[in-house]
Amino acid sequence: MAKQQDRRAAEHARHAKLADAVAIGKELAGQALRRRAAVRRARRAAPVPAARRRTRAAGPPAIPAATLRALAAPPATGILIAEGDSWFDYPLHDVLSMLADEHGYDVESVAHKGDRVEDMAFAAGQFDDFARLLEKMLGQGRVPDAILLSGGGNDIAGDEFGMLLNHALSTLPPVNDDVARGVIDVRLRNAYTSLISGVTAIAEQHLKRPIPIVLHGYAHAVPDGRGFLGGFSVLPGPWLQPGLLQKGHQDLAANKVIVRTLIDRFNTMLQQVSRMTGFEHVTYVDLRPALRDDGRYKEDWANELHPTKDGFREVAARIAAAI
């Protein structure tokens, strides 16, 4: 009886925290909307310089007919607005470029490599950036068919990754369940809940309805020590192997199982978030079948965290199918 009461109390506390996360997301979105309204009022009140008035009267500069023919394209498959991390903002190829180039979507984005979900949900200005872009699109008569969200890898990989692990010599399970639960099932769940609530509130303010939201988990990465371009640039890496080695985990096959366990837990959390009451407009996409972690994994993974061009192509295809 006591154990059942403890479980009920824990479940009640969890739901209360998620309700708080929803409220926080709506409040931060409301603050961003109020700031954006003030900006619009100031722009309308600002005098237009005489030179600009003359330019407006003359109309936009003509575009050569040859340029128009060269850039002519069929109607877009749909219109998307995205917020996320390096899977949406990666050099040369990423999910968004594939959705645009190979699936015909018109894509606008405030995604930025290195962003954490907590940054997207709580950092100053994040909702403002999203609201500004959505206002621009709606002002042009472009209503997004879906909002794409990507994030979570930067919250657990890198310097923080070792904290999720017990030392190999400790006789404890490789994954520290208490820490993983706190990071994935509490911290990231709350951040995603606030983020979804915020972008939903911004859409509802302008459209009086939610815009469908599509979010995805990650596939089973391989902690083989490969970074971006050998570890240089703004996306250096590796992000997984150093934490494993620090905790004494040396075997790649065993380390793949550790990463698989954490990725599965992250995906389970996202699936649960997508099923929350009030999130009926949210769709979760499981990308684990999209990228291999077997002997041919390097065909799908360019490094520990990012797919190859073909890998991004497969990921984009699965997201396009869910929109």
C-alpha cells in the first residue's frame, strides 16, 4: 500500500511539473508576442525617409526575364518553419536542405547548430526569433503547414555525456539511471513541453489555431571517436567517446549498447511528450530505423552525431512522410 501511494504521489508530482512547463512556455511566448507587438507599433509610427518614399513610388527593381526563367520552379510541396540544432543547420547537407531540394518544401528556419533544447525553450530571445519569422511569413501570405523541431543531442552529448555513466570498474550498470532519469525524463521532457507550448501559443495568437508540429528523436549513433572534419571548426567533436573512455568503457561494441540504451530512452520520452493532453497537433517521428549502426554504419553516419548526405536524405524522407 505504501509503495502504491508513493508511486501515485510521484506521478502526481510529475504531472504537476509538466503543467508548470506548459505554463512557462505559454508565458514566455506571451512575453515574446508582447515585445513583437511593440516593435510593430514602433515601425508603423516611424517616419519613412524621403529617399525611401521615392523608391517605393518607383516600384521594385525589374528582374531580367532570363533570371526569372532560370529560377522558375513548380509550386512548393508545402511551407515549413523550423527550430532546432545542427541536424537542421549543418554544413552542405542537413534535414532542411534535403526537404527543400529533394521534396520541394519551402523552408524557413531559426535553427542554429549547437543549440540545446533548454536554450530553445528558455533562453532570452528564442521565442522572439520564432515569432518574428512567423510574422514575416504570414505577412507574405505564407502559412506554414508544419513546425519542425529538432533538439536534445547537445543537451546530453559532449562534456556532459560522462555524467550519464557509471565507471566501468564500479560494478554498477553502465548507465547511471538516476542521472539519466533526471536529464532525459525530467529536464529534457520539461524543456520540450515548454518549447512546444510556446510555439503553439504563438501560432494560436496569429491563426487562432495550432500549426501541426513534427518532432523527431535521434537514431542509434556509434561512439567511434569521429568528429566533424577531424575535430576542427565550430562542430569539433567527438561528443560521445571521450565520456565513455573517461569512465573506463573501452570496448566499441559494448559502448554501442550504452549509447543505444540512452537513445532509446530519449525517443521514449519524446513519444510520451507527443501524446500529452493538449498536444494532439504534435507528431513524433522515430528515426532509429533510418540510420544503421551495424558494420556499414559509416555509410549513414559522417561522425558520432551527424549523418552523411545519404543519411540526411533518408531522415528527410521519413520526416516528409510524416508532415
